[in-house]
Amino acid sequence: QRESYKDQIESLVDAVANGDLVLNEDFSLLYKLKFDTGGEEPVKELKFKPRVNIGTLQRSLEGVKTADADGRITAYIAALTGQPKGVIKALDTADYSIPQSIVVFFL
């Protein structure tokens, strides 16, 4: 199974080595964005919860079609970070790969 997640593992290891991704004492992950989201209250980092319940995932997945892989990943990132989907959609492409790898590897 590790082989199937090789790309995500390498991406996450590189992010930790570069200091962009930090494992906190409470087992949450903190990802420091390369580019903030802009707007009135720009988001500069994403904190991923160590656990998320099914109800939170279901609420985040509302309106997302089963075949929409990108939409599902966005919804999972939103559920894990507590950020609205609009904030996740505002991420720069350079900042999207680490949250995507977290979702694919851990969920």
C-alpha cells in the first residue's frame, strides 16, 4: 500500500524537511502557505485536525457529485481544516499539492 502512495509520501516528507509542514504535539498538521489567499482576511496557513467525524465530512461534501474527484478533495480539505470551501478554492496552485497529498494519504 505504501507503494501506491509513494508520490504523496515524498511530497509530505519534502514539505516537512523544508519546514512548510509541521506535526504539532496534538498530532494536528500545520501547513504554511507559500502564498496567502488574499482578500480582507487572508489565510496564511492551514491547520489540519488529527481527526474528523463523519457528520463534518458529510456536510462538507453536500452538493459535490460522486464523480467529481477535485470537488471531493476540496471538500475533504475543508472538513479537515475547518475552512470554507471557498478559501480552499482560493489556494494558489503552488499551495494545493500538500493539502491534496494529506487528504489522499490520510483518508
